[in-house]
Amino acid sequence: MGQKVHPYGFRLGVVKTWKSKWYEDKNYAKWLHEDLKLKSAIRKKFAHAGIAEIEMERAANKAKVVIYTSRPGIIIGKRGAGVEQLKQVRQAMPGEARQRQQVRPGKSDQLVCQQSQEIPDDFQKVLI
């Protein structure tokens, strides 16, 4: 049997970059768990917004969250109400870093595959 390499890991550093861009010696595990909890909370809160990817960047006591989505208007909301929801999600999480959010248009190929798997059973019955 041949050795199999994960496609993302194979391209990492050449074509693609890391999804979390920070380094920490002492609090690595704490920051890692904080990132994972924050990403899952954002995905749950904005499940209907078509989020393709969430990137985290940290420097000193500041953190930057970049959200790639196909529907940025849903996340931003009317007059920035969605950004306030993002801040509330972040404040509910434990941690010291202050967050800055950016919303960018998503990568549609990944979203199409992801959303096609999330079709409710009612629609599948109608399609069959």
C-alpha cells in the first residue's frame, strides 16, 4: 500500500496558507481551544449564511477573525447588526484577546458541496 498524503497538507505552505496564523509557547493549548470554540460558535450562529472558511490571526492581545461567506449581507445585517452579534458571541467566550472581524466573499465550490449535503430529508423525498 502506498503512503497517502492529505491534499490540504500537501498544498500547505506552497499554494495554501494556514487557517490560524499565530504562535504561542505557554498558552498554546488555551488559544487553540479558544479558536476552535469560537469557530464552532460562529458556524452555529450563522449556519444559514453559507460560511466557507474562518481564519484566525493573533498578535499580542489582539485577534482578527476573517469569515469567508457566500452571503456577507446575512452576517453583516442591517446597519451592522450582525457584526454586533459577532461581538456578543466573542464576549460570551472566555479569553483575553480583543477581536476584529472581517467578512469576505466565500469560496463557492466548497459551499456548493457543503450545502448539497445539508439538504433536508423533506426535499430529498420530493426530488426522488
